[in-house]
Amino acid sequence: MKIIPSYIWDGQKPGNQAEHRFFEILQKVHFPEKSIALHSQNLRGDKKQSWYEIDFLILTQTCIYGVEVKTGFLSSREGDWRVHKSNMNIAYTKKKSPYVQAKDATLYWRDNWLFKYFPELRGRVDCAFMVALFQNDESSLQTLNCPELPREVVLGDQEFTADGLMKRLEETKDYHLTPTKRRAQSPGLSKQEVEFIANKLRPSLEQSYPAGARNFLLKSQHELTEEQYRLLDTLESFDRLLIDGGAGTGKTFVLIHLVRKDVLAGKAVLILTRPEKLRSKLQQLLKDVDVCILGPEDLANVEDNRFDILYVDEGQDLCDEQTLHELDKKLRGGMESSRWRWFGDFQNQLGAKLHMSEEVFEFIKGLTGNNSIFPLKRNVRNTPNVVRWLEAICHARMGETVMAGAGPEVLIENEHRFSSLLEQVASNPVLGDSPTESTVIIYPEGFAGEFNSSTFGKEALNANLLVSDSESFKGLESEVVYAWVPQQIEDSDLKDYLYKSVSRARAICFVMTKNKDSLMKQAMRLQESNQ
């Protein structure tokens, strides 16, 4: 059976084992009629329930099935439905049974989505609701058997096979089709209508990801990786160190962790970085500690010999003689003897207009006393598809992503689709009630005038979204990124810009342009030049 999307998120989580197994056996099921399955359908709800989520929606010509999948063992007590961990401790409790969850979500989808876009299908299609329980054997299923969880609609642990699923789907349909309904069975859908419904749903599914995946990404960004722990151990042995990592490898997070430690030890700490928005973010994250956060333009106004330790973020943009000269005066032991950690993305310098002086960089490397660089290679921000896209188009070093699965593709889109894309992304429940707070519009440095005067720029500004040039947004991130590309931009500058903008996306990214075909040809040319 065809399944959309053709991958499944898991975030390397054991809790998704059942969904993976269900996905695998569903691929092996062959209906005698046209059928397409879709998974992780999220729907903004109503007064009764804020959000509805359907694990799998199976479209066939004679019936539409909504399926709720549970990995943990399910039990019931005093009206509560409990899902257990592997050690049988309770993971969570719900008032609704999985069957009622599947029924409510599917009927809400039918009434508020299917009939909205396809009103002619009213009265022509039947719905059925099924539950897949990965850990429940036959004995426990018989114990749970009740109107809230009828045995006829439950796939048990021994039935997780293609034949078992096919049999259970048939019994589920029979259970929901009463004798009266069987006598006047709905005419059903044509093959074309099944395709139309799936194609209409597909954009929201391809640009969606479950809350669990989002939470895993956020958790990954707020926990030190083994690689980062090795860095902390290394820093204990070196007074001065260069730390090199591509976008998304957690440089700023490690920096914050180290700064807190040094401030608690009573050290006078300076953080230096150029992007103003990044400085504001650092000030917010470190508002409870006594630390000085400056841009290079501020150094001349600070007294000499004030700081014990220096941290530099986005250090590839601060490898210049003037900055180095000022820092040498502000540190109590100078650059040669004081403690400092210089974080940067030194290898991904892709544009024609580079801010980094190789000569100064080599001089700084010599000041470490060991002439070495500590690499960060684990990407904790971007999804695999974002990583692969940047590696292919920009030939950028992105590191191995910790996120399993694939995730939404990076899409090149025409500007006129901006409003519909905003509406589409806003329906994703993982972005919360204020999806605009999780969204940023980025344009290339030096193109502010062209961006502001463009139709897209005006529409973006009217949408009350965060708007930034690519240089100002360095070191920051957003769940959704719209990267605007002007019509005339050199290949080398385009590579640099796409790296700086697309890499800011934690999950969803659209590259917006006036002429989609032209930009796609330019992107293909960049990809071919990297091979």
C-alpha cells in the first residue's frame, strides 16, 4: 500500500516502536481496491478538544479507517485508560479509550475537513475506527472488551502481520456497518477520488511533524551530547581553544553551559559576538548571571584588563586585526596568556564576500599553544532532509543529525504561494497557538531595499512575522524558515546565503522566489558543481 509521507518520524524513541511496526506491515497490505494510507494527521480542534491527531488514516474506495496505535501495554481501571512503560509503570492516563480517540478524531476530520473540501462525498463514504495495541495479548484484550474498546476493532500483539491487519480491517468494517447500513451500503469512492483526497491532504502531511519529534529535537538541543561532554573535558586541559562546528552542532549551547560554570567560579567573563539578535538572545538566556555580552563595536568603550575569560561566538566573523587588538587589551593576561574559547564555523565560508581573514585565523590558532582545533560534528538542530539538502546544494559540512526519520523536504516555492503556505503551516499543532512566534523570514544581507519593495517583502511585513537579514540571524534558529531569494544573485553568494538561512530551520523550510523554475535550475547547477 502506498503511504504518505513515505517515511516515519521516530526521534530514536522506543515509544514509537508500534507505529514503526504498523507502518511496515501496512506497506505489505494489498487491498483489492484503490487504497492510500496517510499518517500523523494533526488537526486544530474545537471547544471540546484543542487538537485531534490520527496516527494512520487509511483511504479505500469502500471505507475510510482511522487508526490509533499504542506501543505500551494498555489497561483500564475505574474509567481511566492507562498506557504502561516497559517496566509496567504508568506512562500516562486518559479518560478516553484509544477507540474513542480514533473515533472522535476521524469523525472530526470527516466533518471539518473532508466534507469541507469535498461536500459532494456526504452520504457516499463510510468510516470505521480501529486500535492497534502492540503489547496486549488475547487474554488482556478480552478483559478490556467493552463498548469503549470492542474486541472486533482491536489489533492485538499476535496480529501485527500483513494478514492479521487485513483480517482486522475487514472485521472493523463489518463491526461499523450495521445490517441496515449493509443493505444500503454507501456507493463509495472512485479511484480518482481516493487520489484527490490524498493529494489534497499531502502538503499538510509533508510539511508536518508530530509533537514527539519536535520535543525530541528540543530535548537534543538542551542536553549535552557525548561529543560535547568530550569538549568540556578537553577544555579542562587547555586554557585556549578553537572550537569548530557547522550550523546546528550546538556551539552556542555549549558556550552558555561553560559561561555559567565560570561565572559561578567567580570569573569575570566576556562574550563577544557580532550579530545583534544573537547578543539579545544570549542576554535573555544568561539574565540570571553576571556576564558582559558585547559586539566588536563596543570594545573600545570598555576599560582595559577587565576580564579573566573570553568566549567568542560566530567567531569566523571576528577574525580581523582590529578585533584581536582590542581583545588583547581587555583580557588581564592578553590573548597570549588569558583563558579563551573561540567558537566558529570556520570551514563553511562559502560566499565571495568573506569576513574571515585566513592570516588572522592562523595567528589565533597559533595562540592556543597547541595549534589545534576541536571539531563538533553532531547536528542537534536540523532534520535529515534539511541536512542533506544543504550538503547537496551548498556542499556544506553539516554533521550527522541526531534526528532519525527524514522530515519535511526543503521546498522551493513561488512567492505568490506565501499566504497559502502560511495557512498550511499554521494548522500544524506542534507550533502551538501562536505559530508566528515559531516563524522567521530571512533575506540576504545587502538586499534590504529590494526585499522591502518586493511584493513578497510587503506581504511578509504585513504578516507580523520576524524578519531578518541572514547575517543578523546568525547563531539563532526557528522551527519554520522562509528564505527569500532575489532574482539576481551570484552562485557563490547564493550558496553562502542558502547555508546561512536554510540551516536556521529546525524542521520546516521554504525557499521563496519570484521565478521558481529559474532558481531550481540555479540550484541544480550548484549541485552539479559540487559533484
